[in-house]
Amino acid sequence: MNLNDLRLFIRVVETSSFTAAADSLGLQKSTISRRIAQLEDSLGVRLLQRSTRKLQLTDEGMELYNRCRPLIDELEQTQEQVAATNAEPRGRLKLTMPPELGVFIMNGVVGSFLKRFPKVEVDVELSTRLVDLIEDGIDLAIRVGKLTDSTLVARKLAELDMGLYASPAYLASHGVPKTPDDLAEHNCMTVHRTANTWQFETWRDGEPVPVQGRLHANSINFLREILLQDMGIARMPRQYCAEMVEQGLLQPVLEAYHLPPIEIHALYPSRRHLNPRVRLFIDHMLESLAGHPWIKASNP
């Protein structure tokens, strides 16, 4: 039995697709199919039932996967550890993160990482879409805010201080809210349509406060531009608005009622077979973010 063919079989099972497995490994789909057929021939059993819509493991395929996956994980982890002690890191690292996090915070982290490890190539997708890390061949996702995918390993990196902001002209026209309950009378613009409550640590034991508004966007940069047009109140990172506050273009709202920070997490599929470049990048991020002016570092 060829170990490389076994690795390909395990990858196909985990991605549930010959196409996804081929894309994640940089191989042709026909090559994956041929190698799996060779593995089946060498074992004399059918491992996968193929159809136009999906793949399904046979009983023999399930037994092979359950028995060999831990062994392959241990073997590859040992190979990586030995290689890491004797060679300079190299290869490709695929990342995904929200656009503004990439532009305003992570650009410095990625740049310094490339300088520190000149033989590592980094592919970055700046997107708000929630990608499937396994299917899309992504090594690491950086996400801001509440996490919803419990199948991934999450490592907390840092926290982002938040505040409420509006333009002086908007507040002069609509009044300055005195308590969080007064927000019900204002146009509260949110990053996501489902973000219809704001929480205050020092108001009614953190009970969420309902808010409503006429604008929802997936970009804080876009929302800030709308704030400057005197359209309402929005929750923003403090450092992102600090310069405009100094210039008198924006004004903090309800400063006495502290908003909880927004958490930044690194997400990856598995602790057992973690790409060594992912370990390097996470360590580098923690080191770099510790001194970043936008955020306060967090103990993972």
C-alpha cells in the first residue's frame, strides 16, 4: 500500500470531493482519481462509491480511514517537526480575513512575516464571506466578532476597543442620547443586518439593548463615510475614529456606558495536523499585535 495514495484518500474523505481535494493539494482531479483507483486495486476492495452528486465511503473505506488517519497524522507531524529543526520554513500559506482588518491591522503583520521568512509564500483573500477552510484549501482564517463555526479550532489573538460615534451635525439635529435606551429614537447603523442589539457592560448588567436603523453594511469604512454625512450613530473601533474625533468631524456617544470589546480570533481546522507555517504565523501575529495601536493584546 502506497502511503502517498493513502494520504490522498484521506484528503478526499475529508473534503468529500475529488475536485476539492485536487484543488487543495494543487493536483489534477484525474490524478487523484487514478491514484485512489490504484489504492483500491492494491487492497482488492472498493473504498468509495462514486456518483455525479457525492462520494460515499464503503464499509471497507470507513475502516481504512478510521484506522489510518491517526497514523498518518502522527507520521506527518513527526516529519514536520524533524524538518522544522533542520530547514528554513518554506512553502505556501493561504489566509483569509475581513478587508478592513487586512488593510488597517494585518498588512503590517503579513509584511513583517514575509521579511522574517523569505522562503514562505503567502496568499491572502480579503473577504467577509465565511469560507469552508477544508474545501477551499485555506490554512488559516482571521475573524472579528462572534464565532459561529464550532468545527474549527479557535485561538483568541486580541481585542478591539469599540465606541459609538456620530457627526456633530446629526447630534445637533436629533439630540444627544443620555442613556442606551435613548438609542431607540435614533438611526443606529450596523455592520450586519442581524446585529439588532448593542450591549453595554455598565448598563443593566450587560442586557442587550435593541437598536434599529435604515442602513446595514459589511464594511466599517463604508459606515464611517455615511456617519460623516450626518446620517446616524454607528459602533466603531475607537482608534479607527480617533483622528476624526480630534478633527471635530465625529463625536463619541454614550462614553459613560462602556461597550464590550470585539474579539479577534485565528481559526484553523485541526490541532493534530497543523501546518508548521500556520504555527509560525500565529506566533508572529501574537508578537506583532502586542504593540499595535488599534488593539490590546489578549492572552489566548
